[in-house]
Amino acid sequence: MDKIFSRALAPKIFVNREVLRPDYIPEQLPHREEQIKSLGMIVSVALQGERPSNLFIYGLTGTGKTAVVKYVLKRLSDKSLEFNRPVKWFYINTRIDNTSYRVFTRIGELSGLKLPFTGLSTAEVYKRVRDFLDSEKRIYIVVLDELDFLARNESDEVLYKLARINEDLTKAKVGIIGITNNIRFVENLDARVRSSLGEEEMVFPPYNAIQLEDILRERAKLAFKENSVSEEAIKICAALAAREHGDARRALDLLRIAGEIAEREQAEKVLEEHVYKAYDELEKERVIQLVSTLPFHSRIVLLSLLKMESEGVNVTTGELYMVYREISQKLGIDPVTQRRVSDIISELEALGILSARVVNRGRYGKTRILKITVNPSTLIEIFIQDPLIRDYVERELENLLTTELQDSYNTQTIDL
Ligand SMILES: Nc1ncnc2c1ncn2[C@@H]1O[C@H](COP(=O)(O)OP(=O)(O)O)[C@@H](O)[C@H]1O
Ligand SMILES: [Mg+2]
């Protein structure tokens, strides 16, 4: 025991692992200078007592949207205090406050309004919050992050009300910043809401491997002891994350977990091998999370694809449907239509569980060649927990997990 505790007290590698956590906002945000500047310009008018244009920001996860917005608004409100032009901003994550009621209650709470815990309708909460904000001459900026997690009817209500809030204010002015990972979110909005909230739009492009390396290097300086992360480890974290749409969060997670593994193994340094282990750990966690929540028919579609791939054939959508029907029948369930399976395939592709490459077959038209992109043995591990398909999987198990199939997945090391 003593040994374990002393080791924990004298970490070999980390000096501050907190700075690798997703909610840490560093002093520098390399490769986001342009976005910081544009956002700074948009919100700076608040210092002159003007309402900043409403803004939609989109970009894939881990492209620095939340970090940049918090970074800029923090500096804006500091500046505003310095010059006695108070600007207040509220950060609301709609993945957590996921109803219009909760969004308005949260704005109230953050602005210092006391609301009873229960008994108020959404409309009443909204009215009280609005009147409270209007009791002072002030600029407010409301950030609604991860809007894509808000159910459609809820986001309509929140955004509709906020888009019009200034019409009912006499002293205060409110600017809105909406952030989403999904560009289609904005396209699907009510046209009036879209035009009033989308006065400005910004896109955050994915980072490339070189940019991710810079981000990691800066952060590694704060998180680790000097010389305890190898240059290769940084490069591989960056390359692996770049391969997955340039997600900085992913890159930082990889580095953090690689560091933890290295420390657990009592290594002197974070090395390539620790990053690969971290990658497998994260990947397994991700797949388990994704697949465990998939609806039944999506699992059967995956199972069908797994079976066909293990037979070493190129799988097209049409052929997959045949096998899917066959397996459904064996399991004694009603198959869904080919149209629906085609939608399921697109959903699985969007989740990154399979890839669908469109190939042109001349006069036979276009088709999609399907491939599983996650570790097949993790999939089987999950399927075996599912009482409805366990028997089938156990019966077919040996045939399903061929070495070729596993190998085709395993070739993931990166040449630097
Ligand atoms: N340019 C950057 N420099 C340093 N860290 C960054 C940069 N961009 C993103 N990060 C970090 O990566 C993680 C994910 O960024 P985040 O802003 O949460 O992405 P998003 O909101 O687009 O999903 C956070 O820990 C953030 O601090
Ligand atoms: Mg974010």
C-alpha cells in the first residue's frame, strides 16, 4: 500500500494532468487566430453598448469552437469591466440543459434571478428572465453550445423566443451565439429563426496533423515533466486524431491516456507504444458506447456485414440486405424494408462504425461497398451480451472472427 501511495504522490511523468482535460482553456489557441479575430470583431461592439450580431458557429467536434468562444468572451468581459462597460455572457450547454424550460431557468440562474424550483410554466420563466435582464442597461451574450443535442421542438422554442427577445427589451440588449457540430442543424431551422440568429456565420475547419502537433506540444509543456514525452508519441497522437476528422479533443485524450499508461507501467517517457495502447483503449470504449445503444435492427445489419466480411467478399448494399433478411428469419424476427436498411447503413456510416464507398459499375449504376471500420472482436464482445443474438453469434463465432478480418482491422500503425 505504502508503495502505491508514494508512487501516486511522486508522479514520474505528469506535473499537471488537468491541463489535458477537455474543459481546460489554455492561454494560447494555436491555429485559431483567424477565428479568434473574427469573433473578437463581432463581439467588440458590445463595448460600445451595441448588440453584437447574432452568430452561428459550426464545425466538427474538437475543432475548438467551445474553447475559442469561451476564450474570446472571457477577454471581452474582462475588458468591459476595466472600462466600466459591463458585458455579461452566459454559457449554456444544451446537452445538459436540454429543454427550453431548463435553458431559460439557467439563464435566470446565471444572471442572478431567484426562481422558484417548481410550478412555473416555460412561458412564465421566460417572461421573468427577460424582465430581469431588462432591469439594467447592459449587453448580454448568450452562448448556446451543442445545439444539435436539443430535440427539435425544444430548439425551435428556445431559438424562436431568443431570436425575438430584443423586440421586448427596452434597456438591455441580447446577442446570441449558437454552436453546433452539425451543419445541417442550421439548414433545418425555421426560416425566420435562421435569418435572425444567423446574422453572421463562422465555420471551424478540422485541424490537420501538423496543427494538432502544435496544439499537443503546447499542452504537453504544461502537463508533463520536461523530456518525458517523446516526439514520436506527439506525432502519432496527432496523426491518429487527424485521421479522424482532425479532432483536438481526441488528440488530447490520446496523449492523456498514453501518459497514464506510461505512468502505470513506470516508464520514463511517453512512447509510441503507449499511444497505440491508449488508442485501443479509447476506441474500444467508443465502440462499446456506440454499439450498445444501437437499435436492434441496426445491430442485425452490423452482424450481417460482419458475417459477409468474414467470408472475404466485397459487400454491396443489395447483397447485405439479402443476408440481413436471412439472419432476421433465423432469429425469428420480421425484417425491415430495404429502404430502411439503406437508411440504417447511412446512420452507421455517420457514426463511423462502417464506411460506404460509392463505386460506379458502369451501366449497372452506382453502388456502395461496405466495410466495418471498428474492431470486429469488440463488436462480437458486445453481440455476445445481447440475449437475442447471443446464440446465433456463438454458433457462428469461429467463422465470424477470422484472422484475415482481424488483420484487416489491425493495420493501424502509422508511418512517420
Ligand atoms: N487551437 C487550439 N489550441 C489548443 N487547444 C485546443 C485548440 N482547439 C481545441 N483545443 C482543445 O481541444 C479540446 C476540444 O476543443 P473544443 O473547443 O471543446 O472543441 P469543439 O467545441 O469544437 O468540439 C479542448 O480541450 C480544447 O481546449
Ligand atoms: Mg464544444
